[in-house]
Amino acid sequence: MNEKTPHIPVLLHEVLDCFEAMPKEGVFIDCTLGYGGHSEAILKKFPDIRLIGIDQDPEAIAFASKRLARFAERFEARRGRFSDLLPQLLNLPVCGILADFGVSSLQLDKKERGFSFLSENLDMRMNPEGELNAYDVVNTYPQHELERIFREFGEERAWRKAAKAIVDARAKKPIESGIELSEILGRVIPKRGKNNPATALFQAIRIEVNDELGEIVRLLDALEAQPPRGAVVGLITFHSLEDRLVKQRFKAWSTSCICPPEAFRCTCGNDHALGRALSRKPFVASADEVRENPRSRSAKLRCFQFFGEMS
């Protein structure tokens, strides 16, 4: 492939190690195909699996399909939200499921996609045809809703100041670009370290635009409702709220006894575990990877294997 690959897949070695435990035949589902980096490595390492890649972004689908053309007999791309498509695929002999919940480097770096502090627009949609965009959030959400987003999704201590700064600024004129928004927020958010002070707030707006936490919950709900027997699930998060959702669900799935803590003895049968977590702690990027790809520094990979033989 002659085009320069625009995205470095995070935790690639750790992802491959995670899926060593899965059945070596069957269907692998990459819920966040992106630019095909993880999928390419999976297809190379496990020659007897078929892989279905899901993504909302038509540009990502086109790029990954070209990149993975040599695997055409074993690869299929499907466009859409993984929360919609995954439940339809769980009746297949699924051996592995991967989701990388981070926004891709190409989406971040392409200023016209409106994710960046340097963007001349405000968009942030992973699906370019999505109804809600960042311009709508910034210019139409009432102050209390902006406060909620910044408090819950950005975990920003100055959430009130940030929301008020936006409301005051847009009263004079609409906020039309990432450049403008970054400047407005930079006046009220103290700078901490090397990152742009508006980093967490831009991330919070992006999470709202794409309903990213809702997508994770719906993915976990689908797996809980229809556990793919024997399959390994690897989920990469970049935010404490995302990681908490995954950690808590994997813990619940690993719990055999569901009797209340005050119960004198177990009466539930002690057989409710769906599987086991493959490590106690999440995998994180090595120092070498962080140096090569600074965006990997907040990535965490958690892996879980469902009990049973693959059907």
C-alpha cells in the first residue's frame, strides 16, 4: 500500500498477546476498524480466522478496505455503530472481539473534521452524517447542560467557569471554530503541564456528540445478553469513565456468587460467572510506545474470556 498509514494502533503487542487465548478458528469482530492496524495484525497472526470490521466513518472504511485487500477472502467491512451491528453478529461462531474506544489520529489531525484546537470549524462527529455536532453543543446547549458535560465527561474542576465562559462568548457571536473555543476556554482553565488546558473539555464535547459512553454500555449489554462462548474480548479505553465501565462489568461477569453480602450462606448456586478476566490489572503502553506515540499514554487494555466451547 503506497498511502502513508495515518494511525498507529495502540497497545498492538498487548492486543495480540490478549487474543492468544481465543479459539484459533471462527469469526473475529473488530468493533472499531479505524484504519485497519489492529485488524491487519490479527489477520496476519491468526490465519484461520475471518474478520468483520465495523466503523461509522466512511473514510476509515475505504482506507482499511484498501489496506486489507490482500485478505479479501477473510475480511469484510461493515459501516455503522457497533452497538447496532454487534448484536446481529453474535449468532456467528465468534472467537474474538476487539474495540479501541479512542478517536483515530487521522480524525484528530484532519482540521476539517473539527476535533482539533486548530480546527476552523466545530464538528467532532465520528460519523460525518450524525445529527449532533460540536457546533450544536457549544452554541445551543443551556449552561446547566454544558456544566454537566464538563463535570461528568471532562472531570474538570473549573466546569462552572468553562460553561459560563462559553455562554458569555456566544451571546456576542456564535463560536464557530476549535481555535475560538480553545481560546475562550484557555482564559478560564488553568494550564497544567504540557497539554492544552482545554484538552479535557474538548474530549467531553466529543463524548457528548458521539454518545461514546452509551455506545460502550450497549456493547457490554449485548455481550451480557448473548455471551459468545469461548470468545476473548479486548477493550481499549482512554478515559477513566470508560475504563470504569469496563472494569466493573468484567468484575460482575467474573463473579460466581451473587448472594447479598449479608447472606449467612450461599443460596444462589455459586455458578453465575460468565467467564474470567485474563489479567488483574489493565495492560498499558510501554515507555517506548509512549515516546513513539504520545497518544497511547492514557490507553488501557482489559481482556476477558467467556466460558464454554465456541458453538
